[in-house]
Amino acid sequence: MNFTHRPVTADDVKTLCGFPQGVQELYFMFPKAQYPLTEEQMHTAISQRFDSTAFLANDEFVGFANFYRAEHDGICCIGNVIVAPYARGQGVARYIVETMTAVGFEKYQAREVQLSCFNENTAGLLLYPKLGFVPFSIEERATPGGRRVALINMTRHRQ
């Protein structure tokens, strides 16, 4: 697969709203959102975040991410990460995280890049350490259904 990325467009947002396949997936991607994800919810999030990016495989929109915190010479935090259901298991998430990490280190000269992953997101928990991220704290959260879950905060320092 040939991966590329570019700034997200309004058309991408329409497509993106179909990526979360249920309440749990939306919660993993965007805990403050209400299911089903709407364009309005995404546009509001994008307006409050940095470097909202569309990821493409063979010119098809297959993933999204942004920063909810982006400090020059500080910390960049990757958020809203999601891969289209039909593109999972093909390296898209790896490309997203590697790209956003590079943007944090290069564009913002960040000292570290952080991301967070819920304990039930096995794919993320197995991927992020392979990309150099290590856990530094755990927070208790409640799912939309009221269940207790752990949010594992991870960091990768600039080398």
C-alpha cells in the first residue's frame, strides 16, 4: 500500500463520521462525542485542535488524527486516531502514529509526543510500544454505559 497524508477536508469529515463502528469505537477515538458521530461534532473538535490530518492508502481516505495539544519545544498529544473499518490490519495506524510523531518532533520541535489508549483497545496497546511509546500514567474513566475502564497515557521522548 502507498500511504500519504494531507490536511483534512469537509468531504473527509463526512466519510470519517462512518468510521466508528459503534459506541465503543467512538469512545476510543473521541470520548467526548455522542454516538453516532456527526459532522458538527467533528468540525467542532477540529476547530479546537491542531494539524487535523487525513491519511490515505492508494489515494483513498482511510484514517484520521490530530493534536489536542501542540506546544513548541514542549509536548504534543495525538488524539482522535481512527482507521476505516475496511483498512484495519494493513499498517494504517502505524503510518498515522509515525507521521503525527514526526510532525510533533519536526514542526513543533516537541520534547515529547504523547498519546492515550483505553485498556480495551488491544490493537493500540500492542502497537504503540513498538513505535517507541511507553506508559507513564493510568487514569480511571467511565464508558458511556458507566463501566470502569483505564486510560493508559504513553509518551515518546525526542531522541
